[in-house]
Amino acid sequence: MKKITALILASVMLLSALALLASCGETGKTEVTTVAEAETEKTTTAETEPAETEPTFPVADYGQQTFTVYARTSGGSYEAKYMITEEDGDVVNDATFKRNCMVEDKYNVKIGLKEAEAPSGTIAKDISAGSIDYDIILERRNSISQSVIKGNLMPFEALGVDFDNDWWDSNSKRDLSIDGKTFLMQNSVSVARLAGIRFFYFNKQIVEDYKLVDPYECLKKDTWTLDTFLEMCKGVTCTVGTLGTYALVLEMGSSNGVYMHMLVGSGIRYTKVDGDEVVVDVDSQIEKIDSFFDSLRSVFSDKTHVITMDEAVEYDVEGAGQGSNKYEKSRDLFAQGHFLFTQSSITASTQFTEMKDDFGCMPNPKLNSDQAEYAHKCDPYTLIFAIPNDKGINTERLGVIMDYWGYASLKTTVPAYYDITIKTKRVQEATASEVIDLTVRTAYYEFTDVFKIGNISTALDSGYKGTGLASSWKTYQASINAQVKAFNKSIAKLED
């Protein structure tokens, strides 16, 4: 029965991944179907639509040449997972093996993997020495980005492929392009396209025990807003100093603080790319951002509702809070039923396999119902693809292989990876899957986070933790403006 269930889930996830990822970049209010509606739609589709045919890809024979990815190995969950695998019965490993075989058979190539703790540290030396023995790089976003301004990366436009195809991430192109060039790009070949997006997990049993509003009903009615989320948090109270049931375990910090992700989720953008320049737009929004932070602090600073990860891991409870760091320990405490909400990425679900209660998944809440779409800021530490700026790179071959490899991933590894999130826990309703699809569709890459420009995130973080953004912005504004100016000047020199 488990095998039958797994096969059914895999089929549902494949249809879901293909259909929902195809709508990447759409605007307008999000519609989430119920389980019954999803099943009806699936049946109708199967009866009325013809079987999908493979898109047309170029014909080529690369004579058993090796196509090599130079990938990062360090960084815990940020390492290069599921690039090359062997069949071993694991659903994702086996799907990845099948995917690579599809590419190797179609183009008569061998997929190779070169690994290092920090590939970005050797790119300049490799180019200078003429010793590039790899075709593409998979590295942390905020590490590889420094290679852009040094002229060590080639824009993806050189590949001549259609980036509107579902297996390319048009959001990364939209957010990380400058002067019409995209030096960093996500593709479905890497599960980092999914793994870097933060959303909320919630405990269904706590919702029931505390008679809270059903988050999925809010999602369906388009009432999943900041006010709704905060009211739910206020509905769960714990005695201070005890490890009972809290509303939220709060990650702090300028990179992945819950409030930083929720700020972007509320529709606020504090930088933009205008042609060939990065423009900072904080001055005109200080009052709006401070108001947003005030709303969060009114609940997050109440220790009867919310505790931080640092506070949570101080509790030494047998069977709870296990893990190698505070992030893993806090997620384990969520799995033990101590928190209504935790914010994390898709990879966190692997810690919930033995969770006693059912969990669900929710997007970051909108500011209000007038907000057209949800938004999810990507973790700047996860991986992204880049091309070494070396004259020996065969861009035509690179484009052909990456394009088909991405397509093959969307048919194999992506649905299998989604299946882990659903299958490792008894979330058998379709909504959790749809929510994860929605987070991918609404992913946002903050340019200055990825390119480490200025101290903008530090200023925002200080504004949340301190007396307000107006004060912290005065402290950092001069240095931020100087760093933005220097970055724009460096980008302009790439034209020379």
C-alpha cells in the first residue's frame, strides 16, 4: 500500500510541478484549489488532453566528451546535492540517475562533477592559467557574485537559449540582470532553485487545540495577511521560562531573520536595478518599513508567544532540540510539537519525518488583501549557476546541454524532490504541495543581498532590533551610498 501511495503521490507531484512552475512570473491574486478540486481537475485533464510530447531540442553528438559542473561541497544544506548519483532505491537519487542518463544518451556525453569547498576562490586563477577544466559553476550566490565585477563570469545570454522555458528560473533573470546581462541564473538542474526559498510550516494539531483559524481556508479566501498571521500568534500563549507551546520560534539576523523574509513577503522592495545601475530606495519607505516592523515587534517581542532560536535551544529536554546547530535543534523542537510556526526552506522537512502531529505549509503572509501576489525572498547562501568567462568555453554546447538537462530535471528530479517533502510526512492533501509550488513561482532574489552591496540588510536588521529604521539608516546611509556607487562604477567598466 505504501508503494502504491508513493506512486500516486509521485504522479500528482509531477503534474503539479510542471503545471505550476509553468506559470512562473504571473501576476494577480493567487488561487489555490482544494483537494477535491485538484482530483477533479486531474481526472478531467487525463480524459480530455493528449499526452505531453517532448519539446524540440537541437540534435547533436558530442563524442563522449565530459560535461563538468564545478560545485561547492561545503556549507551543510547548501552543498551541491543531487548532481550525480547512483541508483540505490532513494527516490531522488534514482530520479537524478535517470535524468543524467537522459542527457548522456541524447547527446553522447558524460556528466562530470568537480568539487571544492569554495569554487569562487579559484575561478580567476583558473582563467588566468588557461586551466578551465569545467563547463559551468555551481556556487553560493553571495560568493560567486564577486566574480561578476571582476569580469570573471560570462552572461547567460551568450548561450542563445529561451529562458522563458519552465526549467529556467525567469525570476532570477528578472531580479539579477543588470544592463541586460544575467551573470547568475537558476535552472532546475539544481534543487537549490527550490531549497533557497523560505516559507512557513505550521502544526495542524496546535491549530485545532487552540481553535485557531484554518490557514488553508485563509489561503483560499485570500485573507492570509499580516494581521491574520499575528492574530494566530497571539492565540498561542506559553508560561515564560517553560518549554511548552509557543506560536513561533524566531530566527534572527540580517540574512535570514524571519522579519527580513516577511518584509519582502509584504511587497516592500528596498532596491531595484534601473538599466545599468543599482538604485537604493529606502528613504521614501522608512515610515512604511518602521510601521511594518512595529507590527511584528508587538507580537514577536512578547515572550509568552514567541522565543528566539537562541532561547529555544537553551532547553535541555530529552528527545527534543537535537541537532548539530541551533537551526536544526529549533526545527526538531517544532517537530516535537513546541511551536505553531517555524519558517524555513523545503530541506527542513527531512527533520519532520517522525513528527507526531501533521504539519502544513503556508506562504509568507501578504501585507493585506490588496497585495496582488505573495513574495518569498531567497536565501543568499544557497547555490546558483555561473559561467566562467573563458574563451575555451563552447557556449553552443553549454546551452544545448543545460537546456535539455533542465528539462530532464523537471521531468524527474524536481517531482521526486517535491515528493520527499510530501512523502516524508503524512501531508496527503494537495494544498501543501501547491503552496511550495507557489513559493517557487513567487521567488524574489534581492540584488544587494546576492551581490553583497553595502550594509542595507544590516541597516534593516538594526532598525528592527533597535529604535527604528530612521535611526539606523542615518548610521549606515553614507557607507551604503558609497558602496552602491562603487559597484555601479565596476559594472560600467565591464563595458570597456
